[in-house]
Amino acid sequence: MRTNEEKFTTVIQKNTFYFFNPDFEQRYEVQNLNALNNLLQLVQTKVQQEGVKKMSFLKSCCYILMG
């Protein structure tokens, strides 16, 4: 664990805000990993159903980007 002085020095040197919350970071990581896993499974299913086609892949990417 870093001291307050070390945190302050980091903020001043890097012109940034230092905040560490392990619970938040773990939840955020889990949510992102689950979302990524779901998207990869979607692409895998599309490839299995339609084969590897450029348009299928592009549609999947657009779907992913648009949410």
C-alpha cells in the first residue's frame, strides 16, 4: 500500500488523480471479461452458422461496436 505522500507525488508528477478501489476494479474487470466472453461466443456462433465470411464478421463487429 502506498503512503499518502507517495500518492500525492504521483498526482503532482503525472498531473493525474490517484484513486484505488480494489472492489470496484474487480467488479469492473469481471463485467468487462463477461461482456467480452459473450461477444466472442456470439462471433463464434455466427461463424459456425454462416462460415467465415467477411460480411458476417463485419456485421458482428458493427453489432459489438453499436452495443
